[in-house]
Amino acid sequence: MNKDQSIGAVILVGGILGVVLYAYLLYAYAMVVLQITAFVAVAAILVILAWIGWTMATTPPPAPLEPEPAPMETGASASKAEKSTA
């Protein structure tokens, strides 16, 4: 088993233990666990929104884009263009 598989196994076991612990706490202390869960979920969303706002407020605007200059026409294509307009 390589290092990535070991880390994966630890994450798997930790996730299963977390679900079992959460289920037990939900059964034993339902109201408190639901209140904490709701608070953490709402707080996480609001922190992400605050981070987005901070990033937008402190990031300088991008430099304006310069239009690309028109390509110079060569002699052969310039003469074709003159003939077509005449």
C-alpha cells in the first residue's frame, strides 16, 4: 500500500467515524447538535461571501485592453483591394 492509499484509508475511516459520532450526538443531544450544525453552515456561507467581497474590494481593476492595430496591407493585396473598389 503506497502513501496515497494509506492517506485515503485514513480519510475513509475518519469519515465513517465522523458519521457515526454525528449520528450518536444527534440522537443524544438533538437540539444542540442541530443548532451548532445550522450555525456552522450559515457561518461558512457568510465567511465565503465576506471573502469574495474583500477580494473584490481590494483587487485593483484590470488595465484597459488596447485595441489591436489593423494589419498593414501588402502591395499585392492593396492593389486587389483598389481594383475591387474601383
